[in-house]
Amino acid sequence: MSTQQKRSFAVIGLGTFGTTVASELARFNNHVLGIDILERNVANVAETLAEALIADGRDEQALREAGVGNYDVAVVAIGEELEANILCTMNVKMLGVPTVWVKAISRTHHRILSKLGADRVIQPEQEIGRHIAQMLHNPLVRDYVSLGNGFHVVDFRVPDGLAGKRIDALGLSDAFEVRVLGLMRGTEFISCKRTEEELQADDKLLLLGRREDMRRLGDSL
């Protein structure tokens, strides 16, 4: 059983993005408060979240009365209304919420929110767009996670041309500066310490490296 401590989240703005974030957090058994200015959006999550309130994120007093300042994390998911998004961010910061994540709609908006002290600024459309483009560009890349500073962990499907080769014979570290973290074969994880393991088609290599090095590897195959 997981011993991870649950946290409390206030999600302000219950459009598609905010509703998805709030519902998933609730599914992980966190206490989630959902807030939106529109009654229909609040009604959509009323049975999913611990609390759901109709309130205006621009109104500091309304957020105070809702108890937002007592939450561990605030997620400002207000979308197209730039003024409302910025004012809401200012309000949750003034209420003393320890961690604030905010949705941005442009690079300029991103800079403003960063100046206001947002702990994390998200541009979902751009981030998922880059993610999809990377996988479309190289069909061998099934998925990846950015670790920051240009490093990624990539779930890389082994092509037919590498079937039968040993992991230690690939020379990925020398030729591409890419490190093999492990191998998934079906539901079995094979440690990278077993370098004598022969690859099979459709095995999945877990690789660590920089984006440009991963691209060179993919292009070489």
C-alpha cells in the first residue's frame, strides 16, 4: 500500500484542462476543491471532487472565504481570460498558498506569471504539441519524459535491425552519448546490468540522453 502523503489542491477554472487536472487529482484520493465562475462547470464536477464552489477567481475575498489559503497547492487553470488568470494568480499568492501552478496562453503571459511568483507555469497546448511532434518525427519513440537541462528519458522501441544484438554491442554511450537504463520485454523489466542480453524486436529500451543525441540515434536507424 502506498505511504505517499496526500495533499490538498484548489483548482480554479474548470474548463477542459482544469476539470481534467482536478478529476485526476481526486482519483488519486487527494482532497480537491474546484472553483469556477460558471454554475454548469461546477455542477459537472460536484460528484467527483471533495468540494466544488461557484466563485470568481478575481475576487480575493471570495477565495479567502472558500479557504483557498489553507490548501497545499493552487492550480490556476483559467484559460482565455488573461486578466482573470493574472488576478487569480496574485490572489492565491497573497493568500499564502505554498505552491502555485498556473496555465499560460502565450510566452508573454508566461513571463508575467513567472514575475508574479508562480512556481510552475504550464502551456499545455505547446507542451503536448512538442510531445506529439517528437513521436511523429521518430516512430521508434513511444514516449518520453523531460528531466530538464535538455535531458530526456525515452521509451524507445527496438527496431528489427537491432534484433539479436547484445546491449553492450550497441555502443550507444560511445557513439551517441546515450545511456541504457533498462529494457522492457512485455511486462518484464531487465536491468541494464545484464549487458549480455540479446535484444528482440519490439523490446523497449529505456534511454537517458540529450534531445539532440536521441535525434541522432533515431536518424541513424
